[in-house]
Amino acid sequence: MTKPIVSITDFHLSIGEKQIVKGLSFDINAGEVFALLGANGSGKTSTIRSLLGIYKPTSGTLHIDGKRYTPEQARTVGYLPEERGLYTRSTVLDSMVYFGELKGLSRDEAHEFSVAYLDRVGLADKANTKIKKLSGGQQQKVQLGVAIIGGPKLLILDEPTKGLDPVNRKLLLDIVDELQKGGAAVIYITHLMEEVERLADRLLILKDGKARAYGSVAAVKKEFKSNSIEDVFVSIYNEKSGVNHG
Amino acid sequence: MDKLRIVIKHEYMTIIKQPSFWIVMLAMPLIIGLVYGLSYLGNKSSEDRIKELAKDIKNVAIIDKSGLVNKAVVQSNGLKISSADQTAELREQVQSGKTEALIVYPDTLQKDRKYSVYLASDDLTKMGAVTGLADGILKTSLFLPLGSAEIIALAQNGAESQVITYKNGQESAGLNEYVVPGLFVVLFYIIFAFSVGYMLTSVSEEKENRSMEMVLTYINPRNLIIGKLLAVILVTLTQVFFFALMAIAAYFVMQSLGNSISLPAGIDLQKLVFNPVTIAFSAAYLIVGFLMFAGFMTATAAITPSTKEANSFSAVFYIGAFIPFYFVMMILTDPENPVTRFITFFPLTSPVVALLRNTVGNMSLLEASLALITMTVFMVISIWVAIRAFSRGSLEYSSRISLGSLFGK
């Protein structure tokens, strides 16, 4: 059996007096798209930040590729956070090359990747334009480029299609597909359940810091006797006191 | 180490590629040059005009009731003294414009030290010329009994003092001793004015443009902060190098124009003193003080949610750095004063106060070392707080982080 790319065991997180995550455990394997779902404030972003070492967990283990993540493994990970932005005063190419270097690529490698990526997403002519002069959708494409530069083993996308038009949404999802086929694990955070149905192999629904549903898309639907993930989600959030399925 | 280099390069290039960086740097010497040039030309032109006018002023009446004005002095100016009985009549002539001016030295001049000048117009230049003439006549008359023109000039203008000082029984360099360490005070303010703020904007802009979370995924906060600090130091060195080049260029331009540069207070570039201990302390105060303020600025930017709020908070640090100027005489002359002692060790004032006291050498080696140790402790604390605030507050986009969350587990 292959080792999972992400392994989280009995993870608890408290910030101040507030318990954000309560005993969360799950694994993600190479080549799978894993949907991490939940309402705002359910603990999704805190879990990701803890996985990436930005937050220190109160207890439990969070491993990427068999060990606790540190920025030294930056090349392993690509992260597109929900609160995302780039250096608005830098040019597109400078920004991408900077992040590429931070992830451990040589300047030449980062430059080569960036030029090819910008060409693919139709931004080749914007390479030397300052980020602040790009439209929201163009900036989002650059942000995705920053996340995937270096070919990460784990790609974490927090609402990646938010604000994108259908053409660019398809382009982004195609890129995610390619990475997945290349063996990368993808953590996909979204509120759009049709994207989950289309992309995800497995999912986890968080409510109040606890896992309320966990498994393959088909298994979760079966467990909740629902035809869609959206119905599962709604039923979990309509429960007054839920049962922990995680 | 490699990531540190990448951050330093990125931060440095981001700052120096900004047009505003070069505009501010070029504007400062240009504005100084422009103000200096305009004021020189303006003053010269005014002086010349007053002198020209003074030559032409012949239609001026003088009445001396004090008995202090010398007739010969008045005559040497092409004028004459009128009788005191004519005061009212001459005043009417001035009023009607027949006479340009009337100068009346009253009999109470000695007691009240006041005299009157009546002018036919309110032209400021003419006013300057006539009052200058009246003052000159009075002073020359009073000094005339002294004898020679040289003695009169000496009495009127004084003489330049050449101070010779002794230290430990040997002739010392006097003010020349203070020049080199004094330059560190100037350097501190240049760095403070130009560079410390970069830390504030660098961090708060990253928060505002939401790039922080992506950055923190790939580099730890300590490396990021240290990289930013080192980049700001490099930016500062660039500025200092640029200003030094401008100063050298200005020196050669002045020389080529035939102007000798006279330095104030008898300072002689040939006699400057380079005391290694004093310079070492000044350099240490400068670097540690800069890092301490940079740490405070970073922490402020990390704690507050926006650049605007960060700027408001940072005013405290700017005030702290400028407070010593209100106490400058006390700092330089009264080292035993408890207030001087307090502000030598108080973190926000200590860099400037220690630099000033080190310049005039009114600190013992023990006190100088204690000041440096205290400052270093505060520098470490400020950087520690900055890194902690950065780790905890950099992802708080809409609210300030509380002290509890900053210092809690």
C-alpha cells in the first residue's frame, strides 16, 4: 500500500479560548482530488494553515509526505489560499520567479516555467506588466501559476474558481486535472458542490471543527441516502446535534 | 541562507525600482541646492539694492537732540545736521514728499535707546537703507573717540575666537573631536527618516495585498523578517552612498567655482579626530538603534490591519526619536541630571541620546557600555515581538491582534 501524501491524525487546534478543530483525522493519497468542505468558520482554513506549519496544532500530527511540513519542503507544496494576492508593485514575471525561487527552484528554472505558463494561460504579453494593472481574473491565473510552479506533490486550492468566468474556470480545472493525472494530490476547498461532484474522488465535510462526513463521493452519498453532495451538506448543517462520522 | 538571500534581493529590488524612491532621493539635494541658491541670490540682490539706494539718499534731514552724533560723520555721508527747532517743519516736508527722510536722535536716546525715522514712502528697501544709514551714523559717532578705523571696526564687529583646549595636559582638537561622532547623529536621522518606514510599509502592504499567506507557506517568519531588515539596511547604505557622492560632487563644484568652503565654529577638516572607541560606540548605537526601531515598526505593521492604522501607531516611535532635541542642551551639558540618565536608557530615546552624549564624550565607559547593553536588550525584544506579531498577526486581515494573543501560548 502506498504511503499517503497527507496524513492527519487526531488533530486539535485551539486559538485563545476557542476550540477551532476537534480531533480531526484523514489521509489523502497521491493522484486524488480531496474536497475539504464546510461552512465559513468550520475550521477548513485553520486545518490547512496548521498542515502548512503556519499555525501550531494544539495536539495531533499533521504530515505531508511522511513528515511535519517546514518551508524547506516548499517545492512539495503549492498553495492557493482564499485570502490571496501578490506583490502589486512587482511585475508578473518578477513575482512568479520570486515565488519559484522561494520554493527552491533555480532562477532559470523559475523563469522558464513562468514564461511557459504565462504563454499557456494567455498572459505572455503581460509578463512585464505590474500585477496591480491586471484584471481580477488575470491576477487569479498568475496566483495559480505561483501555486503550481515547481510541480508540487500536493496542491491546495482554496476556492480557486471564485470570480472566474466560465472560460477561465475551465482552463483552471484543466490544469488541475493535468496535475492530478501527473500524480499530484489536490486538496480542493469550495462552496460549489457541482465542482465537488465533477472533480473529487473523496471528501470530508467539517462542521464546528469536527468531521461530519468522510469518504468517497459515492460512499458519502450512500451513507446519507442522498443523490447529491449538496443535499448531504445541507442535511449536515441542518442537524441540531450531529453525529461524528469522521 | 539561500531563501534569506532571495528575500533580501526581492525586497531590495522592489524598493529601489520604485520611482518614488529616486524622486525622494534626488529631490532632497535638489531642494537644498535650490533653496540655498535662491536665498543666496535673493539676499545678494536685496543687499545690492539697499547699498545702491543708500548711495542715492542725499535728501535726508538729521536732527540731533542727544548731542551724541558727530558732525563730521554726518558730513562724510554727504548730509548735514539741522536745528532742533526745525523738527515740525521737516516732518511736514517728509509728509508732503519734499524731503525723503528725517532722522531724529532725541535727548532721551542714552536712556531709552530709541530714535525716530520719518520716511516719505513705505518702500521696504528704502526703509532698510535709511535705518541702516541712521544706525551707521550713530554707531560710528559713538565709536569715533576710540581712534583708528581698525579699532572702530573691531569694536563694531567683534573678533573671531580661536579656542584652544587641553585634555589630560595635552592640547586637544576641541570641536574637531566632535565632528566624526556627530556625523553618526546626522546619519541616524537620515536612516530614520528614509529607511525605518520601509519596514512598516513592506509588512503592512503585504498584509493589505493578501500575499502574506502564500509567502509564509514557503519561508518561515523569522527568515522573512530578517531578510526584510537586511534589505532595508542595504537600501540605507545605497542612500548614504548616494548622498556621500552628492556631497563630494558639491564640494568639487564649489571649489571649481572658486568658492572656498568655510566650516562653522573653527572646524578644520585637517584636524578631525578619529577616535576608534568613540566611533565603535557610535556605530553600535546607530546599528542597534536602527534595528530596534525597525523591529518596533514591523511589530506595529503586523499587529494592525491596514497601512493607515499602522502609520497612525508608528507616530509614537517618530516622536520618541525626536524628543531628545527638546533636551539637547541638558543632554550635552548636564550628564548627571536624572532626566538625562533616564532618557539615556529609555528605549525610544536611547539611540539619539547615547549618540549625542558619545559625541561630546560625557559618558563614562561603564555608562556607555550599559547604554549599549540596554539598547541591545530592547533591540532583541523588539525583533522578537516583531517576529511573534508577524507570525500571529500577519494573517489577521480585518482586526488588530490583542496583547493576549500576542504574548499568550
